[in-house]
Amino acid sequence: MDDKGLEDAAILLMSLGEEEASEVFKHLEPKEVQCLGETIAKMKTINKDRIGNVLDRFSKESTEMGMLVPDTDEYIKAVLRKALGDEKANLLIDRIIQGSDVTGIESLKWMDPGSVAELLRNEHPQIVAAILVHLDPDQSSSVLKCFSDRHRNEVMVRIATLDGIQPSALKDLNEVLSRVLAGGTQLRKASLGGAKPAAEIINLMGSSHETSILDYIREADGDLAQKIMDNMFTFDDLIKLDDKGFQSLLKEVQTESLIIALKGGSPEIREKVFKNMSTRAAETLREDLESRGPVKLSEVEAEQKELLKIVRRLADEGQITLASGGDDEYV
């Protein structure tokens, strides 16, 4: 989103009020929250015509010229705390309002995977594991792809065997990255690490990395490897989704992405897709698949990964329920 788009979004959010704006923030990514928060904090007054133009786009009435909220600093604090809770909000507030230089684990979420990998490359695998479990699985998987096979495998073993992190350890980790975690002394043991987060990260790394990592873990601890596999959900596991859930998924996927993802899918998955589409749509998709030439494996895996992200989001929202490899685990 460009600067004008961010400002327009900020104007709309300030027009909504704290309660409604906080609901919007709940559905945004961390980076989007930061960008919008910074924009709101900078906007003290807005031209009446611009307010009107923004609100007209959303079929709302214009407001009087002036400040939309009495104190933008207090407004963004209140909105973030309502949307994210005190702990997460406090990690962003100083950065947004004061423009402070935030470092440490939280700051890694704003860095590209290559930079994070370079920063952690010479750290002990245990430290790397403890840091990566704080990041989104997608970012962690991208960071690990930048490591050597041996280093990556060693880190994954430690992620899978990690049993929570004590507040003192969180503080030590942040000192490694030149920052004490805000509010760290008030934190309870963080329930991070274990077979499930390890499985989520491996899910997003692609089949070639997946095989290498699981083989390495299996040699060291067969039971642990099985626990990870029980928590994994792969593209082929979509066959386990019921028809209603599958239809919900198809509504969220772009046709072009679906075509590329299915180029690497099993015949059973393809039939599952066709079954849950209208006859005309299924026939068109069949023709597109047949006419599409060879596609790079990396492109197929990338689209399958994006589809699995949608699956995880829908599961988190309660729209679908997906059984993983285990009998009583869900993703």
C-alpha cells in the first residue's frame, strides 16, 4: 500500500472509533498494524475535503474538519491494546509513537529471512531454535532454508524438543540480540516449541527439505519423528477435508494458483477439487490443467504452500476442521 493509501486507511479507522477500529486491527498482520499505527500517530489534523472523499468511498458521511480523535497517541494505544492485548501492544507502542529503535526477538519479525539467517548463522542451534519459535512458521521456514543442511537439521531437532521458555531465558535471548524483551520480567513460561510448531515449520519448507529433516530426526529419535509427522498437514492431506470445508477453501483460492498447485497434486486431490465445483467450472479447470505446459517444481510448491496458509487461516477461524496424521491432533 502506498503512503496515500495508508493515510486513507488511517482516516477511515479514526472515523470508526476505538471499538470498531480495534476489530479491524485484529485481522491485520503485524507489519500492517505497525504501518497503520505509525500513520495514525502522525496525523493530527486532516483536511475536511479529504475526510469526505475517504468516507464517500466507504459510503459514509463526512465529518467536520479537525482532529478525528482528541489524542492520537492515546487513541492508537487504546486500539492496539484492545486488538492485541497489553503484552503484544506494548511491544509496538514505543516504536510507533516514539519511533524508538526496537531490536531483539520482536524486531526480527520485521526483517527479511535472509537478514535474519545472517544474523543467527553463527549462533548455537539451541539459541536459534529458541528464537525461531517466536516467529511465524512461514518466516522461520524461510530462515532455515538459508542454512546448511546440517545446521538446519540440528535446529529443527531442538525446536521439536523445546519444552517452553522461561522468562530469564527470554531475557538472555534478547540480550544476544542487544535488547531486553519489553515486559519480560512479568512473563510466565512461554509455551513455545515442541512437535507441533516443528511440524508447522517443516510443512512450509517444501518436500525436498522435509525429507532431509525428518530422516535426520528419525535417526536420532524415531518417536520424535513420528510425533512431528502426526502433527504435519500436507497438500495431499486435503483429501481428508469434508465437502463443505473443501468448498469453503475453493472460494478463497485464485484459479491460477489452484491450477499450478494441482500440477503437483495426486489424481485423488484433483478429483476432490472437481467434485466440489460446478460441472462447468470443473470442466474448464480440467481443460486448463491439460493445456498448461510443464511447471517448475518450485512454483508448484510455492502455490501449494500459499494454499496451506489459507487452510490454516480457515482452520484458525473455525470455518473448517482438518485432521492431521494423528488421531487426536488438529491444525
